[in-house]
Amino acid sequence: MKKLLFISLLFLFTSCYTTRFVVGEGAKGNNEIRLKQTHLVNGLISFDIPELKQIIEKEDYTIITKHSFIDLALNSFTFGIYTPTTVIIRH
């Protein structure tokens, strides 16, 4: 029983995870661009893919993709049909 409870708690604590990509030297300022990327069917189909070269003209920046609590709540309520992702570009 304790093992099942522990495994259940592990899945609950993975609600907000991030991935960070550093391009060039990374972000040098405090400027930030926030975007939403839309996925359908648990990420099999992607819409609204941001074109980074059109958004930012710099050579050094940091891209952070994350599934926030609200993103995962929407994923849970739609049973994985709609899966949003938050994309943050710092430059």
C-alpha cells in the first residue's frame, strides 16, 4: 500500500517541468517573450509552432519550454486531446 501511495505522489509532483535550451551565450538581458504552443492528441499533432528566427533577431538567447500547472490541468480535463505548452524566450 505504501508503495502505491509513493508512486501516486511521484506522478502528482511532476506537474510542472521545464526544458531549457541555451543558444549562443544564452540570455544576457531581462527581456522575455511568452508564447503558447498547441498540441493535439498528447502531442502527436502540433499547431502554432513559433518561428524563432522571425521572433528574435539576436544570436544569444535562452528558450524555455514548460508545462505549467494550468497547461497540465487543461490536458487532464480534455483527456489529452488538447495539450498546451508554454514557450518562454529570454534575450
